[in-house]
Amino acid sequence: MRQTVSDYRAILLSGAPLMDTRAPIEFARGSVPGAENLPLMLDEERVQVGTCYKHSGQDAAIALGHRLVSGAVRESRIAAWADFAQRHPDGYLFCFRGGLRSQIVQRWLAEEAGIDYPRVAGGYKALRQFLMATTETTLAQRPLVVVGGMTGVGKTEFLATLPNAVDLEGCANHRGSSFGKRVSGQPAQIDFEHQIAIRLLRLEDRQPSPLIVEDEGLFIGQCALPEPLHKKMGAAPVIWLEDRFENRVRRILQDYVVDQLVDHQALYGAQEGFDRFAAHLKLSLFNIHKRLGGERYQRALAMLSDALADQRATGAVDGHGLWIRLLLCEYYDPMYAHQKASKAGRILTSGDAAALHQFLLK
């Protein structure tokens, strides 16, 4: 009897390699962190089988599926599954509900490649239900503390020093501000939710320390916070991180200029990478032009354009400090000061990273 595994906690905590046998379009909507898509059927094949099922029933659909995935196509897919299983002998395979597709892959692997490979009972649907339940249960049982602070004070760096933190921006692959889009793009919404759930699962046994997250709105880029998390953050106590203004400027310069250019050029090459990096900064500024107002936007744009021209010609980045300082003084700091005032009744303490560490150790 071929093995079926239903210990979802052990599977997910182990970080075991997972073979997702669903169609590529299903995988693109979201999967389990670390899963590799090796489908039984491609998108068009799945559509044909689904249409056949509606009109002619299950038996006819199964027969069509076997005709579509036969001969050289069948051999190539079995070879890909076998390669995965041999590279990852500690892994598992799954389909949507742990039903026919994963059973076929499991059977063909055994019969054609001599590999007995376990499948996940209930498939993707059961794994997702477990992860969503983990988020709800953990948030209901654990206290939560939110880290606030002005732009550039190093909230993400501070979280990285805490064993009980959940880096929401890391899960969303976005720095959270108007300029925070990363060249590598964001995960699908489902993948974002699963990343958070996996982190919460790993922190489950660390009682009674509170979970620590950065103060965020509902959306981080295009990713929406899970409703239970967003609701709890809205009522949670806050600790307010502070740092010197020039340290904030240097940090923003490093994150949004130096590191962004490195990322763009690593993906697109030196020339195209710089062009795309420059376009990214200008678009990010344009996205807040209505809130800045026409005169302030034009001043910031002129500073940014001059800084980019100097950077392109000489490699110097100091010129970017001008528009960064302008945005901090005239846009971001007043906005965050208002937010701080609105949270005044929830703020437990304020201070630099060392002071907040001491507070959390009490």
C-alpha cells in the first residue's frame, strides 16, 4: 500500500520538499512555501479534461486524461517526477484534494520508476486549511506587540534581532512604502498568507513571549494582511522605535538607492538595470504626487533627476540625500507624527533599538 501522510504540522515544520502536481495556473495562484510545480496535466490539458467531465462524466474524463498524457509526454513527466524524488527522498507529493491526480502520479512513479513516494492526504486544500487555522489559533492565543516608528528608523533591522518576530514585509517581498517595490516582485496573495502562517507555526512553542510585528496598513504593496492579523494589530500595544535623522537618511539611501540598483543590475545588466532603477524611483515619486502637491513634487523630481544624472555619470549617490531629506521633512515625518498621535494611548515606550530591547526583556 502506497504511503499517505496527514501530519501537516510535521511536514511543514520540517521544510520537506514538496511536489505540487496541480496545473501551472493553479500553482501560480498560490501553493505551499518551497513547493515545486511538476504537474500531471498542463493548463490546456486540464481544461479539456474538465470540459469532458462536465459533458460525459468521470470515466470519459479519466480516459481522455490518459490519452493526453501518454507516450513521450507521459515518459517525460515521469522522468521529471523521478528526478525530483531522487533529489528529495524526504519529500512528498500532492494535488488539490489528495485525490486522483496525486494518486496517478504516485502509482506511475512506483510502477514505471520503482519509486514509492508518499503523498499528502487531502492535498493542497488540507495544507492550506491547516495553515489558515494556525494563523487564527496562534493569534488568538499569543499576545502581540507592534513596532512603530518614522520611516528609516530601522524597524526591519530591529525585527531581525528578535527571535519572536514576524517580518511581514519580508513575507510580502516589499519594503512597505511608496518606494518599497522590489524588482523580484511580490508573491501571490495565498503565498503571502502561507509565509506568515509558516512563521507563526515555527514560533508556536515560544511561550509566553509576545509576537512582534512592524506597524503596517492593510496592504503591503499588493499583498493584504490576513484579517485576523490586521484586526489584532489595530488594537495591539505599540513600542516606538527612534533614531537620529541622519541615520535614517543613510539607511533609506542604502535600502532604496544602493541596494535597489544592485538588485536591478543583477537582473537586467548594468545599462538596462540602471534605466529600470531610475524609472522605478521616478514612478515611485509620481505615485505620491497628488499627496505631495504640485510644487513639492516638482522640487523633489528635480532633485531626484539631478541625483540620477550624477549617479549615472560618476557613480556617486550623495545627491539622493536631498530628495530623501525633503520627503522625510515635508511628507513622511508629518504623516507619521499624526499616526503616532493617533496611537498615543497604545504606545508603551519609545526609544532606540537598545532601549526597546531592554524593555522587551523585562
